Amino acid sequence: MGNPAAGGGRWVEVAPERFVTWAGNFGKRHGQLAAKAGLAVVSLTAADGSVAECHVPFPPMTSGPPGPPGPGETAAADVLIAQVAAHAIAPRTVAVLLVRLGGYAAGVFAGSPPELIASKTGSRPVHGRSAAGGWSQHRFARRREKQAAEALDAAAGAALRVFGPYQGELEAVVLGGDRRTVAGLRDDPRLRPYLALAADRFLTVPDPRRPVLRDTPRLFRAIKVRVSAVLARGATPRNPPLRSAPARWYFADTPATRRAGGPDSLGR
């Protein structure tokens, strides 16, 4: 099952190692495929009108023989399918920075499959919001702001220590965690060279601990596919719309209702 997509269809994430098989199964279900190439998206259109928009990680798509057609050009579907898989699976040196208020994880991955070659994780206490009023609330808010600033500074420092030795080798920086917290790092001048390499794909992950960091290649290498499938005649959609049942009125059989003459006396 995929996640619903705005405007229709659903999103699915496919590992690059499985993409050729996934596309083959899509063609078997919906008919012969035609493909159209783009710099970041390859569209597969099946004979029955179903469409799979394949969003490649780390665009533009340039790797893997044979070379891709120009944007908007059509090509044999199997050629472009292989091209998408080759691009997604290509070895890269990628930095990952995950930040949530109070916790961070920074790492560098290299090769294919990606190997974590440098990392740093940590946490800083940031108290929650106070419901108290008056001067106590102001003092608490100032202390919380100070703690949040210190936590962001610690996250930035960790990123600089981990990313620094690989600055000339990095092909992309993947950000993740909490968008609001990560936005607080964008004004840090020390991080500008790295944030300039930030990928469009943001990873929404739980508390950034080492196991979460190690699992990020599964997310940043995935091919995101928006599937708009045409149902065969007579087929039932996977998520049929809910139908509301007709309203019904119920009345308790009590001495009060019997004395009043029953349900009909209450307007029904």
C-alpha cells in the first residue's frame, strides 16, 4: 500500500535494487509500457492509461549506460527503467544531518551499498513549554530559548566535525528530522557550503539516534513513484470511499414514552 498523493493516485517508495522488477510487474498488470524521460522524473504510461511517475533520487539523472534521452523525449521503456535503477544505485558520497530539538545525528555514507564511514550523534536537554503565567513563564521561555540555541549549536558543530574531512568529496547533503528545527540551522554561516548541497528530499524520522542514521540510505536512495492506476472494469478500488448509513431514530421503551403515546408523539 502507498500513501495518498495530492491530486490523486498514491505514492510508493521502491528500493533501487527492486525497481526493474517493480516496473515489470506494473507492466504486467496494466499493459505494455511507454516511457518519457525527464531530468528528475521518468514517466511510464501503460496501455490501459495507468501512469507511474518515477522520481529519481539525486537528480538530474545522468548515470548508467546508455545515456538518457533529452527531457521530453521518448525511449524504449526497458532502457529507461534500467537507467533509473542504475542512477539510483550508483555509488555516491552523501552526508546526512538529522536534527530534532534536543538531539542530532550527522553521518557520511560512501559506496554502493552505502557504508557509514563517519558519524556523530548526541543530545542536549531542551525543556518543554510551560503553562505557568507571569514572570515565571517569561523566565522559563528565556531559558528554553537558550537551551534550544545551545542544542542547535551542538548539532552544527557535530556536522562540521563529521563533514569537514569530506567537504570536497560530498555529492549531496540529506537533511531530516524536524523541519522547523532544521530551519534554525540555515542561518549558520559555517554550514552554508554544506546546505548548498542539500537534496530536495527531506527525511521525516524519529529521534535521531545511531540506528535511525544507519537506516537513512533506505530512504534517500528510494525511487519515489506516484502511481495513477486505471481500474479494470468491474474491479473494486483498494480504498473504496466510505458511505454513510441512512440515519435512524431510536426511542427507549420507557414509562415516560408510553405515557406520551409512543415515538409518534415525539414527532416521528
